[in-house]
Amino acid sequence: MRGIMESLYEMFIFRRENKFLNNVDPRMKFLTLIILMTPIFLTMNPLFYMAMFLFLLFQTFTLANSRRIFFSLKGIVKLLIMFYIVIYIFNAYPNFLNLEAAYFSFISIFRFFLLVYMFTLFFTTTYIDDLAQALYKLKVPYHVAYALVLSVRFVPTVAKDIIQIYDAQRSRGLELDKGGFFERLRKMLPILIPAFIISILRVDFVAEALESRAFRSSPKRTFMTELELRKHDIVYILLSFAYVLTTYTLIEGEVPFLTWM
Amino acid sequence: METVIEVRNLSYMYPGGIVALKNVSLDVYLGEKLVILGSNGAGKSTLIKHFNGLLKPQRGYVKVFGVDTRKASVAELSRKVGIVFQNPYHQFFSEKVWDEVAFALKNFGYSEETIKYRVTKVLRLFDLYDYADKSPFELSSGEMRRLAIASILAYDPDIIVLDEPTVGQDRIQKEKLKEYIRLLSLQNKTIILVTHDIEFVTEGFDRIVVMSNGMVVGEGSPREILYDEELLRKANLILPQIPEIALKMGDSAVFKKKPLTEDELLSLIVDILGVGK
């Protein structure tokens, strides 16, 4: 559990880094995310998935802080292995030695993993303030954008709380890895209850803090640094689009986006 | 003196790449009242999480009563080392104060009879017995803090680690806390207090270890450490009030005796002025 929470913390924590992806306009990055994501839902071809995986890997190594991204993914991979087992059991039932089920379960998990990887790449390289501004510029009312951004902003805070709670309860002799399935579920209560209570209390603090700083007193919002599209943002989205287009056409034998229209 | 915790060349880096501990070596002796002093981010909390195996050494080792923490579970080590964490909200989950104190005892497999005896004893010690059937969340912040300590003391660990216990506490609460620490010390418990509250440690402790940037930068008696302006500055701390006044007085007699409490300073001033002679 500690590992998963540490990964979540690392994924969503605000940290400025001078890497290419961190400097791409969040609007373009979000659009690229959609371009990369869409074909994944339209094919189950492992070759195409592999091509996408290599593309993400390339971006991780050349355009972002790879160490941070791999660490964010590490905890989630553990979860995916658990999901794989569950999906396999459902697919294979009642014949548990089933190669076909193993294959389809793998494809489903691979698809899910790619999505998680894309979102990880997006969130580890996007500043939360820029995201709020991007949403505002896309005509989302600022209080709605802010609420969305706030929910992302608090992921590392809650993850950190859960790590602290986990440590505190283990220090009082709680052993989560002992006992049967239901026993282990019951042992989650000493971790979940304080986490909920702290989160509920925090909602109140945040609401008060926002009100005391006159949130929503003016309908128009200005920003210290304005987001603006630059050349490299366009290059990034165009290259990503070209990659998806080429690999999909080569592997699937049809042109994506165009044939769907 | 018997060593209860032995830390050697301990290094630890957090997953995000932040180095929290660099080559830390430290001995904690049986029955002593030790302070680990340092500003925020000095690595104090990371260090104490190694004492009961919550974090395992990446380099170097930590031995608790001779047992290497890498070879023991958190539950086994926690029986010897009780850590009271900074924020009581991070541990309370029971409906009643009583259950909160009994939680660790149940986890460690004590009999119903022992649990009843120990919970009653510790609740009485901390003036919480009248609240036994109340929700922990109905308590005041001082009472919560006491309950957090009580819930650790209930299973009687030999070493008690208090992580920033003075945060958000008024002076009266701090004085009470000092009194509890004294009481525990009388029972021959080893106390480790982790804090950045330099005023709190001027009285009642045997030794101070100063940490900064993940390293131990100084170690000595409170009188040595709390008068070492350069060391404290290096650790991003400032002198406590009494040493600061004493140093500003510039009197060699005062400086020689290094007063730490109001009473000590006052008696020196009385001596210098010759009042009452």
C-alpha cells in the first residue's frame, strides 16, 4: 500500500522541471492525449499497443523526467498485476487452464496500462495552475475548472496522509498482510476511517480559505503568466498525430480518424 | 551504558530522489532522555521511522536491542519501540477512547483481562478515564495528544519516541507533557523526543543530537548544544531565549555557568547584583 501511495504522490505532486514535455502548452498536451488515446479503444491489436508503448517510452526517456515517471508507474503496475488475476479468473471460469482467457486478459490489462501511462505522462509534466488556466481558456467557468484542478491537487496530499496513517497503525501492531481475505479487508478500516475524516475536515478548511480570499468575487479571471501557443507545442502535437496515423495505418491496414468519419 | 538503538552509516533516499539521510550514525542509551533537534526537513522523522522498521535502511544498518531492523517485522520492533506520531488525526478511528487505547493491545494478542487492566491504568495516568466512552474526535487538541501517547504507552514499550509533540500546544500543555516525560523516565523508559521546538528542550533532557540536511551535525549535553550559536545557525535554528539573554549580558560568570532556565539565570543575576546578601 505504501508503494502505491508513494507512486500517486509522485505522479500528482507539483514540481517544476525544465524538460520539453513540462513546457508544452497543457491544451496541446491534452489534445495529444486524446489523439493517442482514441485509437486504443478502436483496436485490440497487441502490435499497435506495442507501437504506442514504444512511443510513450521514447517520450519518457527523451522529453520528460524518466525516473519520476517510472516511479509513478511502479506502484500502479503492482495494482495491474492484481487486476490481471481478477480479470483472468472471470474470463477463464470455469476452465482455469485457458490460454485464450490469458491472452484476452493480457490485452485488456495492456490497454488499461497504456491509458494509465498516458495520464501519468500528462499529470507528471503538467503544472496544476496551467491546467486551471487552460480549462478557463477553453471556456470552462473558472470555479468549475478550479474544482477539477483542486481534486487533482489534493491527490498527493491525501496520498501522504494515507502513508502517515499506514505508518501510525503499523506502529501500533496492525499487520495488513496477515489473515484471510475478509480479515484483511476489515484491517483496512483503521486506515480508511482516519483518511476520510481528515479529508472531510480539510474540505471545510479549503472552503473557508477560499471564501476568505474572495474567491468568485469577480467573474473575470486574470493570470500572472498567460499561456500562449508556441512553435514547439504545434510540432509536438503534429509529430504525435503523424506517429499514430502511420503506425495505425501500417498495422491495421486502414487510416484512422479519416475512415471513422 | 547499554545501547538500545545503534544506527550506523544510515542513508535513505525517498522515491522521488530526495536524500533524507546521509551517513547517519547514532547511539541511544538505555533510560536516557534524548532529543533529536532540527529544523523542518532535516531528516528527523525519516530517522525515527527506521527505529521500528517502518523504513528499512538502504545503506548502513539500525539495530534495536541488538536486532537488525531489516530482519524483523514492524510489529515485532514496535513492541520495543513505540512511536507517537505528530498528528493524532492520523491514527484515531475507533468510536470510543477506550477502544483506541485497546487497539494496539489487541493487535499484539494480549488477553482481555490484561487489556482491561492496562487500558484502565493508562487512561487514569493521563486523566482520560472519564472520557473512556466518548469519541476520540470529541476531545480537545491537548486531550487528543494525550490519548495518542496513552495508546502507545498501553503496550508498555521500552523506548518511546515522540514526534513533534509540542506542535500547536500552549505552554500549559507543554508543561504537562514535560511532566509525563519525567514520569516515564522514572519508569526507566528510554525517551526520544523529536522536535524543532528549541525552547522546549532547555530543561529535563540528557542529550541533544542536532540534525541538518539529513546529517547529524552536533551532539552533546543541552548546555553545550544550546550555547553553540554557530552549530544552531548551521542547523537553521536560533538560540533559545535564556542562552541568548545570557550571551548578550556579556558577563563571563554568566557565560561560564551557561544557564538554561529562568531560575538559573535569575540566581546568577542575583549573585552578580549582590541582591539579598
